[in-house]
Amino acid sequence: MKKYLIFILSIVVALLTWIPNTRLFLTDSSIGTILILVLSIFVCVFSVIYNKHSRSLWYIFSFILGLSPILFLIFVGIFLASGMPFAP
């Protein structure tokens, strides 16, 4: 049950980071960015802790999806550094 809950929370982090209609990360809402970062850290920490106890691909995928805010910042940085226009 824990692995499904962590996976669902990681999907929520990914949706709130990547999908434009639901994006709260790096928008005008400062509480949204903080909420996503706290939820992301929560998902990553618990997926690592639970993966040590029981090896499961659910936790690995949850960890990767939990890193969505960092991956988003990396992709935006690459696009801006290469000179591509960025319009949120």
C-alpha cells in the first residue's frame, strides 16, 4: 500500500511541475513552489527509505518522478543557454 501512495504522490509532483494547466512550480504563486519542493523532497526521501527495505521498481520510478522540479530547472536552463525563446 505504501508503494502505491508514494507513486501517486510522485505523479502529483510531476503533474504540478510539467503540465501547463496544473503547473504550480515557478509560477506567480510562491506557496505553490514551496509546496512542490516540500512534496518532492518527501517523495524522494521516503522512496529511498522504503526501497532499502523492499526492492521495488515502484520506488525507483517514484524517486525519478520526485526529481521533476530539478529536471524541469535543468531543461529550462539548457533551453535558455542555447538561445531558444522561453515563454511560460
